[in-house]
Amino acid sequence: MKSLVNSMEKVMLRQIINRTLKCSKHDREKNLIEILTTVEKIAGPLFAGESYQAAKRIIIEPKGKWKSYVESLIKEVDHTVLRTTALNLGFEAAYLGTKTVRANREKYGFNIPWVILLDPTSSCNMNCKGCWAAKYGHNMSLSYEEIDKTIMQAKKLGIHFFMYTGGEPLLRKDDLVRLCKKHDDCYFLAFTNGTLITEGFCREMLKIGNLSLSLSLEGFEEINDSRRGKGAFKKTLAAMDLLKKFKLLFGASVCYTKENLEMVTSDVFLDLLISKGCRYSWYFHYMPVGIDAVKTLLPTPEQRAYIYRRLREVRAAKGGKPIFTIDFQNDGEFMGGCIAGGRNYLHINANGDVEPCVFIHYSQSNIKKDTLLNSLQQPLFLAYRDNQPFNNNHLLPCPMLENPEKLVQMVKETKAVSTDLQAPEEVVDLCEKCKEYAENWRPVANKLWAKNPHSTSYYENHFKKNKHELG
């Protein structure tokens, strides 16, 4: 019965979305409001009531930034891609997926993620400085069958969103397209250097509609190419031009360091991304992972405070930029702290090791011999569950970068082993590189948090609260 109701709900949404995409600009506001009203009726308390009201205000604001952003999406992105994104990422993942994931967390009593990151291969056609993946081991890949099996198991738990990292995932683009076709009720995103994007691949992306790309860029040509190799900047921009030509939905991925932080958040850089057709940009804090990690690339406390404020300026409805930005480290306040260890996501490397985070390479489980459900119950993940949030100041979310003593404790107590494909790294050695950074950032973070409207934590650790019953 539930399945029939969900099918009817999806058909109803599809009809309204189709009508919205086809109607004139004059009638679009009414249709967008209808979509939100329908979603509110279907999802109800699954999402905060203020979220619906805020979305409606965006739609009715005459000259609002986000209203213009939506209008440009409808005008400049292929409608099949938009429809599939709305249904797969919106209905299947955000609505049905969230409901099922939450129910299964209650049922099983441990963390179940909303999204899974997978490395289809450890191979890469580039050798970027400071990237642990560049030396991560070039002879490992997950087979099509192994990835497919993992997705099948994940869907049973309610997970319908998958991200591909690496290595360079587009070295496996034929298999990725096959997986998109088979799992046409899921949404996929691949982080890529962009050098393997061709017209033929763009045509395939148009057909499937459920794959988005996030292209890596570390600044303008001199800075970018000093890390990623000569000519990389021009190749990435050329790939963006190609994706824009085919009216595809894509964005950028930026690792910010002490050297490039101000550049990659500047008006000029953001305007470049927007002009090339990027609709979103992921910002990742540099992590000193791997035995050859360059500790001096870690941003200063002043720089981190700057990017915290700056990206909020960029997002602002008035005076901001028409691009959706996600700051993986500084947006902990919106997610209640660390989301790793299966709380909202996990990482599976090219060897099949199930890790708590793309940056934390320790595990006790492998999908080649364990089920996903069993992997979620490994002692390290249960330790994450019992300790999250690692800090009640969600500008100090990470058990490695800002609370290094926490990661040492969990790895030692659970006897998790290093899964680094380059060379095993002792957790004490890894966290030692973060101690000074954590000590210097903490007082600055505490001052920011004290002034923050989100400073009252809304994150409740259900499993802590019910630890006795859940075991």
C-alpha cells in the first residue's frame, strides 16, 4: 500500500514539475508555489515548517537572487535533467529516502547514512601536489558488480544518493553510466578533474539525467597549475564550457588552503565559476592526511574565520552571488556537527574498505566480504555514534582536525586499522599534525559560536539518549 501511495505521489509531482517547466515565466510562480504546497502536504513534519515558508518567500520575492537563480536553471539547464534531478534527488532521496533512513535508524539502533561516497578506482590521470589520492595506489578498483551490489543494499536501507570520488572516477565513466541507467531512481554526483569530459559523454549524461559533475579548481591559472600541473586550468574551463553547451547541471569543487583561500572566495573567482555555468560549489578545508601531507597548507585561524564569514556573504539573498555554496567544514552548525561514521555519510575506498569519512582512513570492514548493514555495525562506527557530536560548538565538528584526541581514542579503543592505500598511517601521527591547529582555532571558533544565532545546539544524539535500550 505504501508503495502505491508513493508512486501516486511521484506521478503527481512529475505532472506539476512538467507543467512548471513548460509554462510561461508569468505563470511559473503559481506552479512553483503549488510544488511547495504539494511537497509540504506529502512530507509534512519531515522537514521544518520554516523551510517551506522560507522557500515560498524566495519564490514570491519580485527581484530576489534565488528566484532569479531558479529562473536561470529553468532557462539554461536541460529540462529532462532538471525533472530527473527534482524527482531523484528531491523525491526519492530527500523525501522517501529520509523517511526510510530514519525508520531504519530506529529499527536497527545505529547510524545509517543518507549519502554514500565511493571510489570506483584509485587510479588518476593527474598527480596533484598535496593530494593523498595522487599516491593512493593506482592498481585498485571496485568492479561494476561490487558497486552495483553496494547500491542495491543501500537502497534497501533508504539511501538513494551516491557520490563518486577517487582517484579519477571518470576513468570508469562507462560503468558509471551503466549504474545510472540501472538505478534510475537514484542520484549520482562525481568529483572530477574534468579532463576526461567529451561531447559523447555529455550526450550520455543528457540521456540518463541523474548524474552531476563537480569539477576541481584551486584558483586561477598560476596557483591552480602549480598544484595540478601545467594546462590543467584551461582544460577544466574547457570542460565547463562543454557541459554548459549541453545544458547540463554541474558545479565546482575547491580545496582551500593557506595559500589560495582568499583567491577562491573572491568576487572575480566566483564570477568566473558562474559565467562558466557552475550552479554550486563545494568548499573543502585542506586536511593533512597521509605521511607526506604538507602541514603548512593548513589555513590560519584568521583565514578560517574569514572564509566562515565570506561564504555566508556569498549566500546572502541580498548582495550575494547566484551560486549555491557548501562549506564542508564550517557548515557543521547546520548539520549538528560531524556527519561522518554513517550519521549522514560514509566513504568506501577503491579497495572496498568502509571508512567513516573520506578524510579518515581507518576501518574494520570491507564490502568485498561484509554486507553494508554489517559494515555499519563495525566498532569504529558505533564509537562515532556514541561520541557524536564531538563538540557542542559545531564550528569544531571533526574528530581529527578540531578534536584530534577523540579520533585517537576511538581508533585505539576499537582497534581499527589504517586503510591508507599509500602507506599505513598511525592515528597518533595523523592527529599530531592537527593538535596545534586545533588549539589555535578553538578560541576563535568559540567567539564566533557565542555570537552565532545557531549557537544553541539542535542536534540530539538519539542513540546516546537511548543507549541502554539500544545497546
